[in-house]
Amino acid sequence: MAGGSIPSTPLLKDELDIVIPTIRNLDFLEMWRAFFQPYHLIIVQDGDPSRTIKVPEGFDYELYNRNDINRILGPKASCISFKDSACRCFGFMISKKKIFFTIDDDCFVAKDPSGKEINALEQHIKNLLTPSTPFFFNTLYDPYRDGADFVRGYPFSFREGAPTAVSHGLWLNIPDYDAPTQLVKPLERNTRYVDAVLTIPKGTLFPMCGMNLGFNRELIGPAMYFGLMGDGQPIGRYDDMWAGWCTKVICDHFGLGVKTGLPYIWHSKASNPFVNLKKEYNGIYWQEEIIPFFQNVVIPKECTTVQKCYLELAKQVKSKLTKVDPYFDKLADAMVTWIDAWDELNPSAALTINGSDKK
């Protein structure tokens, strides 16, 4: 699609919502108008609910603030983070669409090496509509892209692939670095455009970034909980990574795929590394315990829905990570509350997933 033009038949127009967490006016949508205007937006306003958020004219959207979250969820609203972009997951819960794209409000349209504007949404849709290859790595990366295929030696029994649950996009300009790396590389910018999509192998974790992310809600939605972060919590900036770790082990359990690579967006603003360090400080230590926990977690075969898997994870978080810090006891309780709230708003969504878990 040429930059600046609206496609005559947008892909999955009636099956996709775009979720945006924000504390400011959404002027950035003007740059995305050609790509986003055909779709429905769910805007989750963080911070002061009395502040009016302005949205450019012509967009189809619904906006929720903290008062709305409290009204809709009641006591269960305690599981939704406050003063943190993790509040975006309320949008995942409230929607009834199949596919999601979520983006931060400091992200703009990037250009490929030819100078063409990148339709990030369209690429996420393509990633999610084509299978993944989590059980055997293809050295030409995604074999379902135009101009690629399975290489010699790739088992034919694996070539059908697995359903893709998550599409993880990347960023040009400001990299998604932690605070210590920001401090030692304050001027570093990502200028390298790699024209590749690959499946993250089964059994391998990754640091998921929520600023440019697509996923299939029907396959993995209840696991896309961004945890308890921000105001009143001892940790921040680990919300998307927590969701990514939980999601990945559940995808592995069901034999679902996670892709990373294209599409790129232009990340325009580097956050303050000193502020970030204060938010990340505990997480930098805790992740040395959290990662081995997720690497070794075992989900019983009796867990046949995402909700059951997530409740099992909450149980194991409480029993194994609370020794790291009492925060994890609180987080485990919030995970249970999240599933309770999800099921209350989506009473018929606990479908059994018949994944082909090839080991």
C-alpha cells in the first residue's frame, strides 16, 4: 500500500482493535491516519481521569479512564495498573475483537530503506495470519513470506506450521534499552533495518516490548496481562516483559507460535534513564530469579484453556517467587483477579485450544 492512501478493503477491518495507552492528546494519530482510520481504537487514559484527552477528528474510538475502569470492574479494578502503560491490558479485556495491535503514543510511521512508509498494522496482520515454525528453525526465517520457503533438510511433517498467537515488532531510532544501557549509550540510535521475520523457538523466552505488538486474542488473550506496575508498586517497565514471559510459556504449552522482526515503527522519544532506573531497579535484580522460573515452569496437561494455564502460573508464582520478594504474592493474587475479571466480561471465551504440541 502506498504511504498516505487508505486501502479500499482494509485487512480484518471488523475483526481488529487498536489499543493505545496514553496520558496526553493523541496528535500522533495524524501520522497514522492513512493506516489506522479504517479501524476501531480503544484508548486507555492513564493518570488523572479528570483530564480531557483530545483525539483527532475522523477516528472511530472509545476512551476509558480510571473512573470507567473502576465502574466496570468494581473491586476487580485493583488488577489494572495505575500511572503505567500496563493499563493498556484493560483494552484487551473490554474488547470482543479477534486481533489486537497495541502501540505507544510516542511511536510514529517508519520508512523502509527505499523511503516507503511502513504499514506496521498490515505487517502484523500478515504475521498473525500465516503459521509459525516453533518446533524446527528455518534458516531462511519465515518460510511463509513471499520469496521464501522451507530449506533443504526441513522435515515435511513440520511444514504445516503452528497457529501464530503473537507478532512482536521492532523499532528504528530509539532502541528499547534498559536504564543502565541508556546511561552508557545515551546517543545510540538503531538505524539498521533488517528485512526479516522469524519464529521464536519453542522453549526460548524473549523480552517482549509492548510498544509495537500484535496478537490473536482468541488464542492467547487471557495471558496478555501486563501485571501490577507503576503507582504503588515496587517495579515498573517490566509489564510487557511479564506478559511476554507468561504468554510464551503458555504458547509453548499449546504449540502456538510467536513471531518477531518486521514491522518497524519509529520510536521518537527516549525516556529519562534516571527515572527508568528507579522504576527498573528491583526488576534488574529480580529478573535473575524470574527468568529461571519461567525457563523451568511446567504446566500440567490438564490445563486445556489459557485461563487454566494462567491460574496455574499464578499458583507457581506464589509458591516459588514470593521468596524473592513479597511483591510476587501480591502479583499472583492480581493474576487470579485478572482472570476472574476477564471471565466476567467474556463468559463464553474459555475455549479449549487443540494445539499440536510436537515435542
